[in-house]
Amino acid sequence: MDIINLYNFYSGYVKIKIKGKHLERFLNLITTNLNLYIWDISRISEEEATLKISLKGFKKIRKHAYKTKTKVEIVEKNGLYKYLQNMKKRKIIVFAGVLFTVFIVFITSLVLDIEVKGNILVEKEEILEKLNDIGLKKGVFRSKIDNREIEVKLMNEIEEISWVGISEEGTRLVIEIKERRIPPKIIPMDVPCKIIAGKDAIIKSITAANGNAVVELNQTVKKGDLLISGIIETKNDGVRTVHSMASVKGRTWYENFSESPLFVYEKQYTGNISKAVSFYFNGKLLNHKDVPYYNYDEKSEKYVIGPLTVIKREFTEYNLIKKGISDAEAEKNAKKELENLLYKSVLKGDVVKISYERIECEKSDYIKLRMLAECEEEIAQQAEITQADLDYATEEWRKKYEQQKAYDAM
């Protein structure tokens, strides 16, 4: 639609039929004397034609129509004014449509569902409760959500969580969880199983709820060794299998190394600032702008209008300046890194003692630390009883039974 047609649409226009013996004279008069713009002229016959003219122009042609004895008839009305007139006749429909649009925009601006994925050790209800305490729950405005802040707070609140990722899928918020430890395989109660060692350890306690213990206190075991047998021998009926359940605590050790620098980098701001506006529709990015800096801080503001999300970003450039730190501070940083690494493999409550040792480091501006952690933790791990296990136990029972029979016959 060009500028003239756009103007005619907003100002309004009519399609008219003209009828008379002096049509050319009539058209010349209104275009020359009145300086009117007419378009889409279509000849029907020698004395009839149709054309389009603006609403204001139509009101001026009556005098010239009378002078040339031309009959003028409106065929149809067009333009914005007609649309508005029709809307006035349907006030309730218009009001309902506006109200519905406002409602949809409002609803799609809220978080209507929260999905938690990846959690195994931590219950979903516990995660949702912590999110609620943080301020994230169903019904909050999506524009008020600071993903990074919630991710950090959730990891600080629940020790078992090592990583959190938050993404938006329309009005649904997806919380993806990664936990610090991989949980042991759970075998259904109706499946016979045994208990094996999940780690190298020295046995410190055994509590068997079902099955026979085949190890003793202070015995050294390797990962995979049998601890509790799920095969029970009977005097007369051979062997039978059970679902073994037990708690076996073992003394374990962890050794890790860390290199920590004798310097840190501090930010020195250059004063350069760049801004960008990103548009997302239903979570899909519509535009993209590269950040012009290598090192920068970022501030952002989010606005949600229904399915449309607008994020205003501001990037502040800085340079990194190298600054030396004390030996004690570098050692403190190394210990913190080693502890974080340790607690990815073992619970804090299972740690009995931690010792550190400084060792030689090949890098002159680094220190190197060795950590040895002594722990007492659960090492019991369920494993299904194989046919080979059952065949071996049956053969051993058969040998014992035959030896006993031979002994009794003597």
C-alpha cells in the first residue's frame, strides 16, 4: 500500500457510480476546478462509469454533478471510518476482544508451571519448597525472575546440588538439576540381590537386615568384593535367594592435588559502555548482537509482554590487572578448591580428618598442595545375583551335602 492509498484509507473513501451524457465534462470539472484525486475509473457503458474518491472530495462534487446533469450513486464505503463505525455497532464484542487480549497478555506474563528435571537424590518437593522461599513459584511475573541469582541461591541452599540451569518454555519454567553424587542402583524388592563394596575400604561396621555377612570388622575390601551374600544355604533343601539389605560403613581415603597462583586479576574499567536490546518470541531469539568487548560486566532488564520478551543489556568493558597475593592467601584458595573437589565425592558428615601437605611446584608463581582425607562412609552397594553365583553356591552346597552324608555313613 503506497502513501496515497494509506492516506485515503485513514481519511475514508467511497466507490461511486456516475450516470449521464456528459461524464467527461463532469470528471474534468472535479479534477481541474476542485483539484480532487480520483482513481480506479471503470467504464460500464457510454453513459455509466464507476470510480473511487475520498470522503471529503465526495462532499464537494454535488454542485458540478447538478451542473452537468450527472447522477451520482454511492456503491460502497471504505476506509478506517467505516471500520470504526462497524465497531461502534459491536461495542460488546470489541470490549470482550480487548478484555480477552489483556487477559492473554497478563496470563502469558506469569509463570504457570515449574518443571524440575535431573534430580534423583534430592526430592522434587524439597527443591520446589526452596524455590518458594527464594521467591520463585507459580504465579510470579516472568519479568521479575533473575535466573542467575536463583541458580546460585539454590546451589547454596541444597548441598547435594552441584549445578542448576533455568530455561523458559513459554509460561513454563524448567529447572534442570545436576547432583554431586551418582546414587547407587536401586534393585526392586522382589528381585534377589547381594551386597558388594562400592569402594576400596576397611570395614568399620556391618548391619545386615537380610542376607549373610561374608566379611568381618577391620577387614580390607576392594571395590566389587562381596560383603553380604543373598544366597542362603539350608540343611535339607539346598540353597535359596533373598533380597539382601544392609548398611556397611567403611574407612576410606581420598587424595587430591591443587595448584594455586600467587596472584589474582583485578578489574580496571575503561569507561566504554555498549547497549543492546534482544527480542524473544516464545523463547526464540529474534535478533542478535555481538558484544564488542573481550572482558565486560553485564547488567540486564527483562520485560515480558505476553509471548514477547524484551531484554535490555548494558555491557561495561574492563581490563584485567595482575596483582600479587600472599603465600597464606594462595594456600587458603588451594584448600578451598580441594575441599570443594572432595565434597563432590563424599558427604561432609562422613569426613573424619583432612590433612594438607605442601609439595614442590614446577611453576614459580604457583604453590602446590596435597590433600589426604580420611572418611567413614556407606560402601554397601546392591547387585543382582547372577546365574553363575547361584550355580557356584549350589555346587558348593552339593559337595558339603555329599561329604556330610559320607561322614554320617562311617
